[in-house]
Amino acid sequence: MGAPRRPGRVAKSAQPLQECCLPPQALHSATHPESRATMFTGIVQATAGIAAIHDRAGLRSFTLDFPEGFCQDLAIGASVSTDGVCLTVTEILSPTQAAFDVMLQSLNITTLGSYRQGDRVNVERAAKDGAEIGGHPLSGHVDFTGQLIERRAFDNNLVWRVAVPEAFRRYVFAKGYIAIHGASLTVAEVNRAEGWFEVWLIPETRRATVFEDKKVGDALNIEIERSTQVVVDTVREAVQESLGRLQPVLEALLKEKGLSLEDFVQPQVLPR
């Protein structure tokens, strides 16, 4: 089995202002309204090293050390996806270093709270108008952290199995899209009953991201595809309105056959 489409293809080459990593219902801060338009492509552009970490009351500041050229035209207020979390530049320290402030809630709901000086992260600059979407549109709003529960390497491919919290399993479909640490990937297989999905990582993805060093048990930042969430939630609401009191009966009948309503609301996955 080969990697479906171009999983996690990588380009060769974030807040008190950081609420943009929160779920959609709590996305934006009045102090940073421009974050509403921030979008990423899911094509990781580089990896950056954590040069320094400073804790303050309710905040943690990260200094990231970027490759030469990554910071060209980077300005205070710009957005950078950092392991899939939208962070905002708070200070330009050098041609290759910038600082980012992350608030406590964001540290708690993403993997950023566990990072140490010297760790490396996937990074991507915010997409510009007219940019090619080589992966799929991402907001940098992490929905949950999943745990890497299995890692299999063979035939130049790396297969990851990732555990999904029950509340988000309905949004993950085989051949659909998902973002892990900011990289757009294609879901290869899903088992909702057991609560996991699998992705295949091609050699280029392994070379150009932080994924090669991830181990079983590690937590991963996950962003579900927003259009899939909208379709699933809309269909579920329509079903609930239509079935009314019959819904529990139908769900019980389907469960006897090893099925669920989610099996019948899978959104169409368009070819890329």
C-alpha cells in the first residue's frame, strides 16, 4: 500500500495574541481582529529550534530559531503555525529569531506546554492571498491532542496510528484530510469503535518535519478539517430534527448490526 495522494507534502525551500489556537467558538481576541483571516496551507515550510523559554504570570514566551530566509519580511503581529498552533510574533530578535507569547489555556490544550529548550517544531508562515493550497486550508486552531499509539515502518513509509477522543471520532473519515502538528495528511484508515485513525508518512515528510523523532506515547496536535465538521454537524442536526423520538430506537437497531448514524453521514471526499 502506498501513501494516498501527497500526505504531508512539505515545501522544499500564534497569544495574549494567541487565542487563534483555541476551538472555533472561542477563536478571536478583540486585540487581534486580523487573526480572523489567518490561514495556513498545511505544507510545513521548515523546522525551528526552541532557543529559549521564559515563564511569566499566565504566559510562556518562546524564542524560535528559524532557518536562514524564513523570517524575511516577518513583522510583529504576523502569524506562524508552530506545530499546528497559530502563534503571533511579539518581537523580532534577529534575522533568524523571533519571540512568541503563549497564554496558559493554550499551553494546556496543546503540546506547547510540554516543550523544552532545544526541542524542534514544524513551522509555516501564514498563507498570502492567492497562495497555492498544496495541502488543505488550516486555521491553526488545535481541536485536540491525540496520542501516537502505534508506529510501523516499512518500504520507505512510516505508518502512524493515532488515538482520537470520542467526541471527535465522528469527524475523521478514511481518505479525508487531517492536520497533525500543522502538516496536512490524508487519513488512510479509521476505526471509530476502537477510536483511532492511521496516516502514512512518505520519506520527504519524514525528512523535512519533526515527525521522525516522535515515539509511541507522544501527544500530537490535531486540527480536523473544518468543512468536514460543518457537514457532519449539519447532517446530525437535520437527522435529530427529522427523527425526533425515533432516533434512539434507530441508533439501537444500528448498534446491533455494528453500525452507527455516523456511518451514513460521511461527507463526500473530492479527488485532489
